[in-house]
Amino acid sequence: MIGGAGEKRTLRLVARYADACNLFAGPQSGPGQVKAKLDVLAAHCAREGTDYDRIRKTILWAGPLDPAADGGDSFVEQMRRYADAGIEEIHIVPFTGDPAAFIDGLGRNVAPCLADL
């Protein structure tokens, strides 16, 4: 896995060497920006002779997430838009607060809904 968002070097390295890429996502970079990065990656793959579909597309979510709020529905809807853009996996940046409650909320409210994406 290679993480980053550089279109000239980083995504070219992903196309050449990686099995997965990890892009940044959050309030400052929405699904449209992530889709644009994936389009650049696809172009690099075409030039490198790499099968774009074999590369796992992931994001590092660095935005607000309260799995207890509205049953996690707002987060799931945000992630639906990323899934529509081609994202297959989400990594979540560490958070503040009670870790056990956060994990429990993810397991009860969010994970079952994300599995359907």
C-alpha cells in the first residue's frame, strides 16, 4: 500500500508497484476530489501496463465521526459517495473520547450499513 495524493509521483508509484493506494478524505477533500485522483491513477496504470482493477482503493478518513449520532446515517451516506467513486475500504484517523464507546458505536451503527455498500 502506498498512501498519499501526489498525482505525478505518488500515484505513478502506486500504478507501478502497489497492491493498494490510500488517499486522504475528509471535509477538505470530498468524493469528487478522490474520484479525480483515481482517474489520474487509472491513467498511470494504462501507461504502466498495470491492471487498475487489481489495486485496492482506500481512503484515510480525517473528518468528524460520531457513530452514535443519527445512528451513523450521515457518515454512512458520506461513505456511500466515496464507494460510488470507487473506494473499497476506509481507514479512520484516531479520535478523542471514549475508545470503547466509539468502537461499540461503529460496530452497532456503522459497520453493518457499510457492508451493504
